[in-house]
Amino acid sequence: MTEIRTDKAVKSSGLTRRTALKGLGAAAGLMMGPGFVRYSQAQSAEPIRIGFQCHRTGIGAAYGRWYERTTNAAVKLINEAGGINGRPLEIVVEDDGTDPKRGAEVVEKFANQHKVDLVYGTLFSHVVTGSAPAAGELKIPYYVVSEGYHVASGKLNRYCIQPGITDVKAQVRSVAPWIASNIGKKVTLVFPDYAFGHDHRDFFGPAFQEQGGEVVAMLPIPPTETSFTRYFPQIPPDTDAIYHVMVGPAVLTFVKEMGEFFGSQGPALFGFIDSLEAVDLASPGLEFLEGSHFWEGSPRYLQPDASEAQKFYRDAVGIDENGASVNDPKDVSTAAHMFGCWETLYVIKAAMEAADYKGPEDRAKLIEATEAMTEFAEGKEHPQGDKTFNGKIHQCFGHQNISLVENMKLKVVHRTSIEDGIYEPEADYMTMPL
Amino acid sequence: MTGRAPSGRVFALHAAVILGLLILNFVLPEYHRGVFSRVLVLAAFAMGYNILFGYTGLLSLGHAMFFAAGLYGAGLPVYHLDWSVAPAFIAGIVSGAVLALAIGFLALRTTGVAFMIVTLMFAQVFYLITLFFTTYTRGEEGLVIRQDLRHLRMGDLDLALTDPSLRYLIALVLFSAVLIVTLFIVRSPFGRSLVAIRENEERMRMLGYNVFTNKLAAVVLSGAFCAASGAAYALLFGYVGSGFASIQYSILPLLWVLLGGAATTLGPLIGTLFMFYIVDFTSGFMPAYLLVVGAALILLILFFPKGILGSIRERWAPWLP
């Protein structure tokens, strides 16, 4: 009844300019009131919340510490520049203990209790694989920074994406031509006898053969091994190079024993820096690595020809020219991997802007917007270098660095092309339902 | 009370617990319902461990292998052979039971510390086997069992195990089945024989009991329960990885049982719940939460040396089974 009377009143009297101005003024006054101000701001500036699945404890703690610092640095910059779609970015951290079971629980906690917009930041492959089913069931985007082949293999689900770091298959394919051209055609593989090592075994062999090389021996090392001397006699004498991907604390023993076994007469060495991330190269026992080569995703040591974007990124994260914390020279970073957090956050930002992301109801649009991306230009948002992105396999492709150990520092001697790492996709997530 | 049939009070308590858990499915917030689903499955693992440790007095440090046998026994046929859920679940239980029979036959030739070491070594062998066959298991990285494979199909009925409510109810059915069987066992002559073996093995032998056979039966039952839990975990949550065969998952059920109360039917549930929530709660406040968890466990052991339910039974409710 009241509405009808009001209608009639308006119709009979007409809406004069003075009445309209009074009404607008009253509305503006209400908006200025303390309670309403808070409410109206909350509507426009409600933060976008990202659940950061962090390895704060467990075997990945060193990586987790640096992934968190890199994340915080990138978020600070994004927020200073106006956030995403005008909304600030807020990071909610949960420790997964570097454990796949806890990882899945953390994804559920992010989705159902913290009510975040998406989950991000996982490194270790087993945590990613363990958490992926929960992300798929809850239909929450899961942006990982893991370098595993699990995402690109198509074995996970449409909600799992890796846009900020290349995968192991691309990395291995990228370095194979350089090894064949610069170190030798006959390589012995020394790798841990589990999934991480098997990826290197399975992907390097065929890629190396394409370059005219030959894997003359493969030495899988059981994960419980603590001494490696008995394996070295199995390395054929005509081996030009030993390709090693040992990880964990045993790597120090491995390098020391290998140095003692071969002396200065041994084959050349090529390794993946994964083994020595967060480890000071000047550590006792590592002097045997002098003159050997390593793969690095992003250089640990500031290179003379470093781009302005790279310098900007390093300053923002807080690492010195040796790749250690500016606050503690002994706190060595995980530089080869952690740039992936920075770049992934900028991909999320770009995808949210492209999808005009408003909230969890737009999660599927966010996935589709990410899948639609094809290239990331080098710059402050992508300081490691330019990249391409394949939406079918949810995986980016980029440059790799090959570095020489010289005076116990890493000097980049070759940068691979993006094409070196490209391979035929084995899956198409885009055909899966969202 | 005859001692063979459960008293009304015991029946009522267990029925109330199951009923309470059923009601929780409809009232718990989404996150906590998911937590309870996992905890109920893992509580079945702890109850399996309790049969051997709590009632029979055999401290195994290798029960991760039985859980993992169920996990792989169910998960691998689904992943590689496209088996449906029901036969895969049965395969998981059979895998664990057969493994337990073989391990029990060998390990029960030892006692005390030697039994702990032998079970630990067998579990380590099992763990390394899961890594050795990485081609099929993907080792420590593990396998994801696709959502579309995790459906329970019976005739026209098609139930998605990924549905949170259904998953909770299936976890509750598993938990309830293991709980009821455990209750039945511990109040049966066989269960009393196990307790008697725990208290005085020599006297039982002197009285004419076949101690070895009874202990072997306990190992097989325990292994089958743990395998059922592992199989359910793989099928309900979709992940199979060798981490579940590692030493950590042999220690955890021991911890859960000790916290809740060894040789109590409901203690394993309380211990599993307590451990989950103390980690979940404290990790939200500080990075060094494991320090707080450790301190809480020490305090608990100081004031509840027989576990939460064990101490309650000792002080206030001696009728608790």
C-alpha cells in the first residue's frame, strides 16, 4: 500500500529538480556516514584471496622459505600498483609439511574454510599430485610452481596449471643439444631411482639420441644409499660426461666421493642445480665441482649482462649478487626455481583481468582465460625471460641457463631457446569438462 | 554380564557414537565434514593397529606396509586396468590380508624389540618395492585416480565417491564396520585369548592355547583392517603414493592409539581426531607449530599416561571396552 501511495504521490506532484537534488544529497550524506563508508569500500575493495600452499616444514622447507619471500615481494608490488581489477591481493598461507596427504587437506581448507579464490605455489611433485584430486573435486584453480611433468602429462585435471616455470621434460630436452655439442656424445646417467630420476632417464635419453649422442650407461641409485663409491666403477671408461641429478643431503657425499674417485682425470660433469639449491657452492667438498656445468632456471649469481627486469626482481625479493639474502650472506636462495612464484602471480593477475574475475563463481572463466594465453613477454612481470604457454597441457615453455662453476660461482655460458624445449603435447585439458 | 555378550551400556555407547557421527554429516561445516571423512578412514587404520598393539601386546613398527598394500591393491587395478571400485576395494583388503599372513608367519618367530625391528625392516622393503616399480607406481610422486573412475556402480545406481556427503557416509560405514567387528572380537573368547597372551604368554601356552596361531590371526585381522583403510583412502580421495608406505605412516597409528588409549575400542578415533586438529589448529598460528604439538603430546602423556580413553577408563569408567 505504501508503495502505491508513493507512486501516486510522485505521479501527481512530479519529480522536480530540487527534489532530485535533495534526494541525491541525502544519499551522498548517507554514503559519507561512518558505517556506510566502510560497507561501500568493502564492496569495491574486497581483497582477492590466494591460498599459498607453502612448504614451511618438511623436506621442502628451504624452498618454501624462499617461495614465500618471492611471493610477498610480488604481492607487495602488485598491490602498490593497484591490485587486480582494483582489488588488493591477500595471501593466506598454510603449511603442507611437504606431505601429499596434508597437501590435499590444505587445499580443502583453503576452499571450504578460508574461502580463497584459488590455490597457488606448490613445488614438490608428490604434494602437487596428492593435492590435485582435491582441487579438481572442489573446482578450485590450482596454480603450481613445481617443474614436474605431472601437469603437462595430462594425468591431473583441468584445474591444475603451471604457467610460471618450465617442466622437467622441456628442461632436459633443452640442455641435450648443448651437451652433445660442447661436452661429448657419450653420457652416463646417474639418477635417484624414483620418479624424479626416472623423468630424467626417460626424457634425456631420446632427446640426446636426436642430437647424435648416446647414453652409454644408466646408474639408478636407491634412495636409501649413503655411499656411492661402489657405483663409480660401473661408469664406462669411454664416458665423456656424467649427467647427475642426485638430490637431498646425499648430494654432498656423492660429489665428494666422485671427486676422490676420479681425481682430475674423470669425465666432465653436468648436473641440475636442484641438488644444490639453497646450498652455498663454497661448502666443503664441493670444490670438485669446479669446471663442471649446471642447469639453472634463473641464474643464482647476478650476471654481467643481467637485464634490468632481472635486477629489479632480485632487488625486490632481496637477494644479493651471490644469490643470498641481502640480510644474511649464508642464507642462499633457491634462485633457479623461485622466480616461478613471481611470474605465476603475474599470470594470475593477467588472467583475472582478462576474465574480469569477480569471485569464486568466475573460477571456470579464470581457467579458460589462462588457457587462452599464448605468450608472456620478458619484463618486470617475467624477469626470467619470455615464455610461451600451451593451454592444452596447461604448461609454459621458456629459456634455460647452462652455467659453468668458476671460482665456486656459477657463470651462465649458454641460454637455450624456447624452441629447444618444445615437445608434442600428450594431452588436451581443454576437452575436459570444467 | 556374561562377559561374552556386550552389556547394554557398551552397546548404547557405541551406537551413540555411530549415530552422533551420522548426524555430524548433516551439521558439520563443509571443511570439517571433509576432515572427518579422512579421520574416519584413518581411524580404521588405527583400530587395525590397536588389535595387534593394544590387545595382543605386539608393537609393530611396520604397519604402513599393510595400509599401503590396501592403497596399492585397490589403486593400481583401477589406474592401470580400469577395474571398478567394488572389486578394487576387495583386492585391496585381500592384498593386505595375504601380506599380513606372510609377514606374520615370519615375524612372529620373534618377540619384543626383535619383532619391532623385523616389522620395521619388512615395511622398509615394501616401501622400497613401491619405489623400485616406479614405472607402475610413479614412486614417491604417486598416481592420481581420475574422478570418473571413482564411481560405485551397481545396476542402474551410479554413485560418485567424490560427493562430499556420500564420501563421509562411506567412510562412516567403514569405520562402523571395523568398530563393530573390533568390539565383537575383543569381547569374544578369541579377543580374551589375545589379551591373556599380552598379559602372560607363557601361562597361555601352559594352559594349552596355541599362542602362535592366535597371534597370527591377530596379525592377519590387523593387516586386513589397515588394508581396508588404505583401499578406502585410495578410492575416496584419489591419490596413491609411496609416501604412505614410509616409516612415518608406521609411527602415526602407534601415536594415534597411544593418544586415544591402547586397548580401547574408541581410543583410536579420539587419538586420530586429536592429532589432526592439534596440527590443523596450531599451524594456523605459527610456523613452529610442531613445537607446540610436541609440548602438548608430552603434557598429555604426563597427565594421561594410558591415553585419553585409557585414563578415563582407569579413573572413572572401568566398564569401557
